[in-house]
Amino acid sequence: MKGIVSSFQSLGTLDGPGVRAVVFAAGCPLRCIYCHNPETWEMKGEEVDAETLVQKILRFKPFIKNGGVTFSGGEPLLQGAFFAEVAERLKKENLHVALDTSGNFSDNSTERLVRAVDLIILDVKFVSESDYKKYTGGSLEKTLAFLALAKRENKRVWIRQVVVKGLTDSDENVRKLKEILRPFSDCIDKIEFLPFRKICLEKYDRMNIDFPLKNLEETDTITLDRMNAVLAENNS
């Protein structure tokens, strides 16, 4: 089976526990207003068969054996059967496999892929359906449905959200996020707030695409500290 890969990172440290090989899938159903990887939007990149990708990853096994492999993107769910096959092969090599996803796509390969991985890193981009649609073109409902699937399959989950000034940086946003995630608390290991950054500007310029937030200031540590304090509040 063949898939399309946008890029490959041999030794990543921000995409799951430990040092990891990171495979960036080509293709994405969303158009997030703050997207850092516009080069992954279209299904363009290197066409590779599953076994070739597995062998490429295994060359780095001595360096990632205490970490693992992460499928990111783009959106790996668009190529669910391909990444499921790769994950199943990597599990036979005793490698930890993580899926970094928005959960905004589903087909008859989705459950197979979820079953094949150890960890799901799920982006809950906005806490209302209207904002999710307005700023990503996608659906919060789909993300939560995917989270429900992860829970049914007894998968461990990390939740992530990008903090953007005026959009997701309020205390109310944090409390709403906690509220919608409460039914899934037994499968969620942690919630991480990621600062909005503009290191992607060069990519947009190179691709001759306008970056909608190019004039917005980046997220400071004071904001992140405040949000994490609200996250830690005991509301029981």
C-alpha cells in the first residue's frame, strides 16, 4: 500500500514522549487560521509504500527506541489505511506510535488506525462549533466524536490547543475546554496550551499565500501561565 508523505523528521522532541521520528502526512481537510504547515494542505509530496517507510524509520530505531514514531501532518486520518499498516508493522518492532490529529475526518480505516497506535495527540482547536467552523472550516463535533472513539478503544490521549490572542486566550475558553473534556477525563493524560508563533511566515511568503494573522502578536508566557493556572483550578 502507498501513501503520500509531505516530509520526515528523524529526531523530533515535541511530538510525543521522548525522541521521535515524525512523519508528516500530505493532505488536510482543515484550513486553520494559524496553520504552521500550509505545505501539507494538498495531497502532494513523496509517494512511498508502507514497507519502504517502515524501513526508513527503523534505521533510526537506536535513537528513538525510548521514544517512538509520530504520524503528524497535514492529517494522517486522510490516509488511515496506509498509516494503520505502517503502525502495525512498527508495533511488531516494539516501537511506541503516536497519532497527532484534529479528529476531523473519518472513514472505514479510522478505527483500525486508532487501534494500532499507543497515543493520540488531539488538537481541540476551538471550544464552540461556530468558532471551529469560522477559523478552521471544520467541526468541534467531529473532534469530540473522534475523542469518544479513542476512549472506547482505551487509548491514552494528550489534548493540545494553540493559544491565539483574542480567540483562545481567555479564562472562559479554558473553563469551557475543561467542561467539554470532562466526560473523557479518564483517558486524557494531559492538556497542553501551545503558544501562537509566526515562524511559518517564510513558508507563506514562499508559497505566495497570505497569512491571516501576520500582524497579530505572539503569545507570551504570562498568558500561558494564567491559562494553566485556570486549568489547574478545582471546580468539583
